[in-house]
Amino acid sequence: MTIDLQDALSIRADAAAHVSSVVFKGEGAETLQTENVPPFVIGGDTNGDYYRWQPAVGSHVLFVTPYSEQDGGGQAGPSIIVSYTVIDSRK
């Protein structure tokens, strides 16, 4: 998947009702965002208004994992793994 930074971008994880948190991690296990309240959005939000997320130009892998407790605690559910490339066509 290719993402162009000229577009506003955010990623939301739709999770089951029993999920208490979702952790978004990048390659190298770097935590990008931990969300404890739906909507679970990588850039965060205020009252459902999503904040823009701006990853670095290049190739990346995103790991999205649901957890049974707040702050990525408790039982982890299966991760969704997304590979993507970021470009900036404005340059």
C-alpha cells in the first residue's frame, strides 16, 4: 500500500466490545500510539475528531494489537500487520 503525505491521514482500529486498549507499533517494536478509549486511532482524537498522523517517507510495517486491559495490559489479541510505503508528491 502506498500513502501520499499530501493527503490527511489517520488509521482507526475497529475492535470488539471486550477490547480495552489498542497498541499501534512500528517496525522495531517502537510504540507509536496506545489508545484506551474508542475510537482507537493512531494519531489520537478529541471527541471523535481524528488528529492527523504523519509517518516518515519510506517503507514501514505497522502492527496493531488489541488488549483486554488498559495501556496494552492483560491478554493480547491477534495483531493485524500492515506493510506500507509513504511518499510525498509535494516534493
